[in-house]
Amino acid sequence: MRFSKLQATGNDFILVDARDMECNWASLAQAMCRYHFGVGADGLILMQNSNVADLKTRIFNSDGSEAEACGNGLRCLTKYAIEKNVCGKTILSIESLSGIRQVKAHMSGNKVSRVEVNMGMPRFEPEQIPVNVKADVIPMLNHPVMIGKRKLTLSLLSMGNPHAVNFLSIPVASFPLAKIGPKVERHPMFPQRTNFEIARVLGKENIEARVWERGVGETLACGSGACAIGVAAQLAGYVDKEVDIMFPGGTLTVFWDGAGEVLLSGPVEEVFTGEWRYN
């Protein structure tokens, strides 16, 4: 089985052209995504045929769970599809579990250097996130949660998948994400677990952040997480409509007009191609 390894601001994926393939994808994701023993990646992306869009994708986290949405994964798939001449255009529609997403590639010669994704509308109702809390005010921007002896104030929303954003006044590098992240991810209030972002606002146009991804752990960046941070920060009055989210793996740009769909853009690169032998 041929595969390609791509990364978008350090968020790395194994991409398989699965238009004519069937497999136990969850098990394959667990095997291929293992660092040291497999290819190593945050997730496995499948490119499949669609009856309602140009392409369809399925996205599996490194633990084998399937993700509803993945902005950086969609950007990697776009680069692959265009450069492999799967689609002869630079604006595509891609079917995913969270709906049909529109993507736009920016070219440098015959290579895709940057991709913009329409990530859809943010959702704030508890049942849409989902989260098991009674909301007195929507959106929920200051929901207190105790994790051991640490009190977090979370902004709760969905970008097609659940997110909990915690704004800090200290540098994000000093936050014990490896300890707190898994506890937030699996907190009983989140019936489908959650992605957890920590962020510090540096100015109206810049935020530094780290992310604990559901089903993966800490990653170098997260596209839907960047959108969640940008939306929550704008609702809190911290930033303007366009903001750069600076992750350890690089910078993603989020644009939201405060009412409509969220746009995510950033660089994307192919790392290498290879062959995987499986039973």
C-alpha cells in the first residue's frame, strides 16, 4: 500500500488513496501512526470517492478513534489531491463527517504552498458540542472546572468536534499540559471527550497556544483548535476578526466575521512517500 506523509504546521498525517481499497482503518491507523514502530503520525487520512462532493475523507486519530473534523488534515488532503492530479482545479469540496468543506489552494508554480479551509459555523449549544452542563448563557465562555486542585475557566464550543479553550496570563510553555490535558479530555462533562487548548493573547492579532488533541495527545498544531481559539478570543473581545494562532509547529491564520463560517489557512508540506506492507 502506497502512502504519503504530510505535515501542516507540525501536525503530521499519513495519507492513503483509499478510493479503491477496504481495510480495518482503525487498526491500521494505530499501527502506522506509532512512532518508532510505525511511520509515526498524529493521524491517518483517507482519500475516498464522494457522491456529493469532489472527494470524501475519513480521518483516524493515532489511537484508532475517528475524528469528525480536522482542519490541518483537510489542508494536507487538498495538497495531495491537487499535486497528484486527482482533481484538476484549485478550489475543491470535500465531504467529511462534520459536513462538506470548501478548500482553496494557493499555488507556487505547480506546487501547493498554502491551503485555506472553510471550517463551517461554530456551534455553542451544549448538545451540539456536546457537553453535559446546563448553560445559563450561550456561548459558554467562562465555565469553571476543577481538575484536581487547579481551577480552569473554559470556553466551550464545537468546530465540528468538541473544544475547550483555556486562556492564560502566563506563557503557554509553562503550563503542565501533559498532566492536565488527558484529565480535561476525559472529564465526565464531555460524553465524546474533548480537544483542549491553552492560549495566551499577545495582542489583537496574535495568540500563542498549545493543544491536547482528543485521541492523540499533545500535537504541534491543530486546525480546528486554532479556529476554536480564534472564535473564543473574538467573543471575549481579545482579538479582531483575523488572528494568527502561533503553535509550537507554526502559525495558522483564522478569520471569522463574528456570525458566519470560520476560515482557516496555513502552510502545508509533503515530507516523504513510502510503502506499507500489511496483512
